Amino acid sequence: MRKGGKFTDSNNGALVSFEGIDGSGKSTQARALAQTLQDRGYDVVLTREPGGAVGAEAIRRLLVEGDPDRWSAETEILLFNAARRDHLEKTILPALASGKIVITDRFADSTRIYQGAARASLRPLVDKLHALVIGIEPDLTFLIDMNPKAALARGLARRSGEDRFEELGLEFQERLHHGFLDLARDNPGRIRVVDGARPVAEISTDVAHQMQDWLKARTP
Ligand code: ADP
Ligand code: TYD
């Protein structure tokens, strides 16, 4: 809901996700968009996956730390969906119901591509489980598109202790990259591909314009 009394209809809530390979600049852009929208008077919740709620953050630690072979792809799908369900119940749905714009750093597209396509060919399982326990899609998704070599160098430079997926290497990141682009091609209305190989401010301006156009288009 927009602050200042202009729009009072709680249907003004929106779910926006950022997707992309590790180190593509999603988190940087999610933060920048949240700040821009807040500055323009919108109520914004900035959140992330896996995580975004107390229980989901506990599940995150199981997922992002430890040996790359710690879980099978099937087990990961269950854990990511458990985390997402908690995130949805505790954070996303209450915020949408009160008319806020929820910006999430990753959502279900990550499971579609990491577990459904790149780690294993389990897209049917991912889609069935999503339909059963999640059942919603973002209104708008920004796919920050980035060359895997450059993104991997950025991501590993951080050494956050959460490198379980990044340690899967360049070939894995290439599969993710193609998977995300295929998904964008299949969902042209929802997923906007944004060139991530530009200065941070240039990308944020591009994203903010697209977001503003989308908000204008849906305002009655
Ligand atoms: P992600 O969330 O996709 O893993 P981050 O936003 O955390 O990516 O960015 C990964 C690293 O790259 C960070 O150190 C960040 O400061 C840097 N970074 C992000 N966007 C850019 C950009 N457009 N150009 C150069 N460096 C960037
Ligand atoms: P994230 O914190 O976004 O990592 P990064 O900032 O490096 O991109 O996500 C942690 C890891 O979890 C990341 O490597 C992607 C992976 N992941 C999946 O494999 N499936 C999922 O459904 C989600 C949400 C994340």
C-alpha cells in the first residue's frame, strides 16, 4: 500500500522476486529497489530465501552450510519448500495482506532451476510440490543475468561460510545460467531479464524504471 493516504486498497500489495546465479548481484539490487520504493513512500518488506522467517532461517543453515553432497536433490526440494512455506506463512502473506510490497531475494524459480534443472532433472517434482504447498508466483521477477565466470569470482570473493552451492563450480553455474534464461523465455510476462554486467547504479535505475512502469500499469 502506498503511504500518505492516496491508495487505501490493501490489494496494492505486490510480491517481487530477484533471481540469478550466485554472485550475480541480486542482493545488491534487491536492497537498492527496496530503498528506492521506500523513498517514494511505499511500504516495503525486504526478505530473502532460503530464510525470511525464524523457522525458515533455521532451515537455511541446514541448506547452505556443509558438504555439497550433504543432501540429495529430493531432500533439498523438501527442505527448500519447508523453508518457503514458513516464509510465506510468517512473512510474505501477512505483508501482502496489509498492502506492502514484498521484495524477496530468491523465490520458487531458484528451486525450479537449482534442484529442478541444474542439480538434477526433477522439474515435475518441484512443480507438483510447489502447487501443493506454495501455490503463488511473484507478480514480477527480475532475473539479474550475469556471466558465470565473473559472478563466481564475485561470489567466492565474499567467503561467507555459506558456500555449499558455490563450491559446485563453474560448470554448475553455467547450467544455472542457461536454466534461468530458459525460464525467463517461458515466462515473458513475469520475468524481466536485466543485464547484470553493468555498474550497480545503472542496473538499479533500470530495475526501478521497470518497477515504476509496472506499478503505474496496475494502478486503477
Ligand atoms: P548475489 O546476491 O547475487 O549473490 P551480491 O549482490 O551479494 O550478489 O553481489 C556479489 C558481490 O558482487 C558483492 O561483493 C557485491 O558488492 C558485488 N557486486 C554486486 N553488483 C555488482 C556490480 N553491478 N558490479 C560490480 N560488483 C557488484
Ligand atoms: P543465496 O543466499 O541467495 O546465495 P547467493 O547470495 O550466493 O546467491 O542462496 C543460498 C544458496 O541456496 C544459493 O547457492 C542458491 C541456493 N538455493 C537453491 O538451491 N534452491 C532454492 O530454492 C533457493 C531459494 C536457493
